[in-house]
Amino acid sequence: MLVLPEAITQANTVACLAALTKELAQEGASDVVVDAARLTRFDSAALALLLELRRQALKMGKTFALRDVSQRLQDLADLYGIAELLPSKA
């Protein structure tokens, strides 16, 4: 399982993506789950990061889902019309 940090903004997106991409490459499971419980500070860059992680997971033949998504993050994904690309897993 990949775990998002407390903050993902334009200021740290590149570093976060690099770290999470490395973890994704080492993930042995065919179902990639991203735990968003710790994520409390974010902007639209977080959505770009999640979409890129999803793209990479799908390219590896893996499924992709989010866990413990805050209502604010869900609302932002809805606003941008991409919520269906970032499914939640209970």
C-alpha cells in the first residue's frame, strides 16, 4: 500500500511523485491501494499526482484505488470531473 504524505502542493509535488513512483515500482501486489488518510493539505497538484500514479499502475497491469479519501479531496476531484478515474476502496 502506498501512503500519501500530509501535504501535496505544487511546491512539493515533484518530490512526492518521485518517492511514490519508486514505492509503486516496488509494490508486489496487483491491486495498488493509495492510503490518503494523512493527506490534509493539498491543492490541485495532488490530483495530478494521483492521476500520474494511476497511469503508471495501469501501465504495469495493476488496478488502482484510493482509501480513506477526505471529503475535500473527493469534492476537488468532482469539481475537476475526474472522480471516476480515482475510485475509492473501502
